[in-house]
Amino acid sequence: MTEQHEFVSDAQPLSPRLRRLVEHLRQDSASLSERMLQTLRTTIPEYGSLGDSLAQDVYRAGVKNAELWYDSLLAGGRPHEDNLRWIGRFSQRRHAQALSLAALLQAYRTGTRVYMDAMLAAVRDQPALAGETLFHVSPFLLYYSDLMSRTVSDAYLTEHTRELLWKEQLQARLSAAVFNPTSPGAFEDAARALGIAPDHPHVALALRLGPSPTADPTLPGQILEALVATAPDDIAPVARSLHHGHWLAWLPVVAGEPADARERRLGERARSLLREFPQAEAAGLGLPGAGAAGWRTSAEHAMGAIDLGRRLHKGGANFRYSDFALDTLMRQSPEMSGLCGEMIACIAAEPQLLETLEAYFEHRQNHKATAAALGIHRNTLLHRLAHIETMLGASFDDMAWLSRMYLALRQRRLSRGTPPPLH
């Protein structure tokens, strides 16, 4: 039985001959839908990759759309609101199936062309009907096409907004489960709902925001968009959060990628964000971690890298926790901290020697650069270094002692406090 529709009159009635032709075309809606599906698959890439199940759904919807078009034309008016709601639900399904709005609208425009081509082919040898089609059907087809496009867009964007709000709520739950765990399984549930493998290692990237990060509520979203734009889908950030003045994102570890290559890649992305967003004072990169505890530790590492880096490298802005891991371990050990203090105490009484030693390490044991930085002759530098060796009973050729002294000086610098803000 033919489905009955209610319409609001919008167009001139069809002549009896054209009405009979349209009724005949309506009976062939299945064939028209098949033709439209083939056209979509050959002209729109997203439709060309449809699986069989989704293609059948599109075909069935095409039959319904074709019937709706012919019924609208026969009734001389717009579809009833029930049918427009059906179009909206169809659009929401396409959104859920990750079909883009651009592809969906292109499909409706293509369908409009297929509808018109079918009518023109049927009236080509009948001048009177061809004229009626041109002057009466064409304007209504444009109106109908615009109505469908608006209905599709509104429903699709409404669903998109609903999904964004849902994801925002899940992101908030995920962040809470990372930093304020209250119930077992909360992290895993939120991660899986967002399509994240909770046991896969992720790396935290932190940006320290300026003194008024909330002045622009769109800033976190802008940073995320910029970060996503620089990554393939499989290594894009999967979660983000605002925490204690930092913007945080967790990025999945790429299987098989060496640690140094990963840190170089992520370090470059951090530099790019700092260039694009002057509101961010510094960036920090954590170590990989899995699960809620691993994500929290990685975030603490990333934020800690900024603190340590700005103390040790005044004027720097992009830091990696891996560069400071030994410093952290030494600070956490009273024995190692005491040893560092003893190593420095011998020369701390002579500020000139301590300044020389710090400059020597800062310029990577380059005699010429160190002497220039201190404003002294190279021979004077060599004399001071020899005096330090005599005082400490050590040798700058001893890499083990050199490493310990380097770390001891870093510990002393860390104990001085944080340098002034970068901006």
C-alpha cells in the first residue's frame, strides 16, 4: 500500500499528463535509488568506501527519499513534519556512522540532480511536458532541495553538539579519575567510552598558561585543535584537561617508536604550540604511563619538567622530564642530597671558583667559550680548573667524578628557587 503523507500547499498543481508521469516514476523509486547510490559511490569518496550494511541503509533511505520527493511534487507542497523528522533521524544516523556533513549534503545535492535527470529523460520528447517541468517543477525542486539541506544540516549539527557535550562530560570524568580518584573503575569506564585503551601507555604534554588562563574560555579548545592538526589520527591527543594553571593533553605512545624519536617529535609539537599561543609560558613533556596512576604521574612529570627546567635554564621554554629524572631522584634521596652538598662545600667558600665551575659546565667544557663568558684569559681559566682539581683531589678527565659534580651543581641551582616568569 502506498504510504500517505500530509502536505502544505506550496506549488502549482501538475497537469494530468505530468501527474500520471510522476506517479509512474514514483513506482520506480527503487530503481532511482539504486541509480543514485551508484552515482554517490562514484562521485563522493566517503560513499565510495561504504560497507555493504551501510550501503543497504543508504539504499533504503534513498527509496524513502525518492518517494517523498514524488509525493511532495504530486501534492504540490512540502513534506509533513513527521517526514522531516524522519529526514532528521536519518542525518543523525549518518553522524553516528562518522559520515561528514559535507558528504551528506553533497549526497542530497546529487540526489536532487538524479531526480531531475529522471524527469527530464521522461519528458525529453514531449515539448509541453518539458516546458511544464522546466517552469513549474524546477523551481519547486530548488525549494525542496533547500528544505532538505536545512533539515539535514540542523539535525546533523544538533547531534554533533549533543555528542560534543557528552564527550566534554566524559573528559571531565576522565580528568577527575586521573587527579582525584574516588571509585574503582571510573578511569577505565570513562576511557573506554571515549574509545581510549586504558592500559595503553600515554605521554602527558603540559603547557603552563599565563596568569589569566580563563580570560579566553576558547583557548583550551584552540590549543587542542592546533595540536590535533599536527598529528595523524593514530597519534592525536585522546584526552585533555586544565589542572593547576596548566593545559594538559595525553598522547598515545606509538608502538615500536624509539623513545628519543618520540621525544623529538613531541618536543617539536610543543615548540609549535608555544609559537602559536603566546599565552603559554612554557611546555613540559612527561614520561609514558598507563592507567589512571600512570597518566597522573606522566602529568606530574610534565608539569615538574617546567618547574625544573625554568630553574636550571633561565629563558628556556620547552622542557622534557627525561632531562631531569636524575635530578629528581637525587633530591628525593637524603643521602645523595647530602653528598652533593659536601662536594660543593669545598669550593663554595671561594665564589670565583664556584662561578668558574658553573660556567665550565654551562658551556659544555669548552675552554674558549667558558673563558669568554667569564671575561678572563684562557690560561687563567686553566689555572682555576687546576686549582679546583687540587682542592677536591679529582680530575676533569674522570667522567664519573665529572658527572657527580655536574649533578651536584644542578642541585645547588635548584635549591635557589624559581627564576622570574618568562613573560
